[in-house]
Amino acid sequence: MLKLMAKDGILRRIIESAAAAPSIHNTQPWRFTVVADDLLEVHADPDRALWVSDPHARALYLSCGAALFNIKTAIRMTGFNPLVWPLPQSEFAPTVLAAVQAEPGRPPTFAERELYEAIWRRHTNRGPFTDEPIAEPMLIALEQAAGFEFATLRMLNGADAARVLDMAASASEELAGDVDHQIELQKWIATSSRDDGIPAEALPSRPTSEPSPVRGDLSSAAPAVLRPEVSYERDPQLAVLTTARDEPSDWLRAGQALQRVLLTATAHGLSASFLYQSIELRDMRPESAPAWPWPEIPQIVIRLGYGRPQAAAPRRPLDDVLTRAAQTAELP
Ligand SMILES: Cc1cc2nc3c(=O)[nH]c(=O)nc-3n(C[C@H](O)[C@H](O)[C@H](O)COP(=O)(O)O)c2cc1C
């Protein structure tokens, strides 16, 4: 029987897919270990964790969950099925977030191919979007994408979006005044000569009106970067990705749902950016974060719309993120 991970070209494509996932501030907080010819592990990389702003590692799990979804999608392209064990040894090996076994399956569907192709075209877009509304069937397709991964995407109407933008603005202000947070953020912002972090070209412009639909405190960590003033869309289409519970397994699931939503959006010509600051602030200081108005647990706020392509964030070389266990070291 063909052992999928023993094929060097296929393995590299699977890992490249994983590494193309979005991650908090492009920290790429992951490592991938081939433990057998048909078995891959997704690990958290503690050296890339944000100890100040992500004390419970929610954002790290979300990021690694997005990478895990890409691995599943890339494995499907080979006609294999990914069998996933989430958090397989959380007590003994806490960095292992998932084990993925590839077993023979059916050929990929058209929809699966569309998602896979979107992996390479998806980039966070912090530029202005047009005022063109997103059609109802598309919004429903995005909600369904989250549902496939056992999360909920709550599309916000104008009044609710305004409320969430206000919460994001006050969280941004509080975080911009937190010295420890800013010092940590500075390591990952405007990192143009590196292969991680957010390059200056990908930072948001200055919106002509407030509250901002893009995250303002990112730029306060890079005051030397000149940002033109531009006018953003009047009524941003926001959505909140939520889960019923709030455990590490929910964060990993939410990361997979996030990526399925983003790839579905990309496949249909939509762009997305994020407003994570309210959730970050609640994890850092639950007592000072504004009360969340809905019963479900918010994992990330997504802004959706039609925009022009923006600068892509870089990725680390494959060999920095891939480890091959001894028994698979003699790959062709
Ligand atoms: C959990 C999580 C939170 C994020 N929060 C924000 C955010 O608040 N604002 C923002 O502009 N980008 C946010 N991002 C996007 C990352 O900065 C982005 O994925 C990373 O820089 C890599 O760029 P790419 O998405 O274009 O590949 C977030 C991503 C993840 C996974």
C-alpha cells in the first residue's frame, strides 16, 4: 500500500499547504513531524507563542487549527482521507495538537479542489473593501462552512457590527497603552526583512473615519511606518466565529472552521481581515474587557468584502517547520 508521507514531493506540498495558513501576527507557531510514512503530527512551537497577549494560547490553537485544515485539504487532493486525532496526548506531550493519518479514500470532489486552490490565493486583506453587499447565498455558504467544522459563524447586521467595532476600538486603545503588549507586538510588526511577522506593506492604512474596520493597534507598534489615509467601506460586513464551549479542543476546531470559511470566501472572490483585539484583551484582562453581548463564545471577528489584492506575508522555509522522525529519515 502507498504510504503517502514517504513521497517527498507530496509531503512537501502538504507541509507547504499547512504553512500557508493564517496565524496570529504571522508568528507561524507550528512544527510538523512525520512520525511514520502515513502519520503526521501538528505541534505548537512554544518559542513562537505570545506570552503576554495570548496567555492561554487561544490564538496559537486557532492558528494551528487553520494549518490543520489545510493539511486535511491537501491530503484529500491525493485521493487519501485524513483521519484526525485532536490533542492526542495532551497530558504527556502538550505540544502535540493533532495527529493526522492518511488512509486510502475516494478521489477529491470539485468543491474540495476549489478549497485547495484557494489556499495559495488567500491573504489577509487590510485594505478598503467596496460598498458592494455580499449576496445572501454567499453569506449562507460561509455560515455552512463554519458549521461543517462544528463552529458557528454569526453574520452581524449593521447595528451589531457597529457595536462590535466599538468594542474593537476600545480594546485597541487599551492594548496600545499597554507597554508589555506593545513590546511583544513590536517583535512581529513591520518585519520586512524576515520570513515571519507582518511586513510594513501589509499593515492597514489610516481610515478617514472611526471606528476603524481594521485593527489600529497593530500600527501603533510600528509608528515609523507611513500609512496613507484612505476611506474604508461605509458599513463593514462583520461576522463572529463562535463555539459553544471554550476549551483548547474548541479553539483547535474554531481554527479549522476559520480556515474553511476563509477558503470558501477566497474561492468566491471575497477578501477577509480580522479584528481579534477584543478577544485578546478578554484573555489578558477579563475584568476590563467589555461584556460580550451574545451567549456563544466568540473566537474571532472576521471582516468580509470585495477588495483589491494586498501585499502577502512571507513564510519560513519548509525545512524550518518540518521534522522527520528517524524511521522516515531515508526518504528519496
Ligand atoms: C487567531 C488569529 C488572529 C488574527 N488577528 C488579526 C487581527 O486582529 N488583525 C489583523 O489585521 N490580522 C489578524 N490576523 C491575521 C494575521 O496577521 C495573518 O494571518 C498573518 O499575518 C499571515 O498573513 P496572511 O493571512 O496574509 O497569510 C489574525 C490571524 C489569526 C490566525
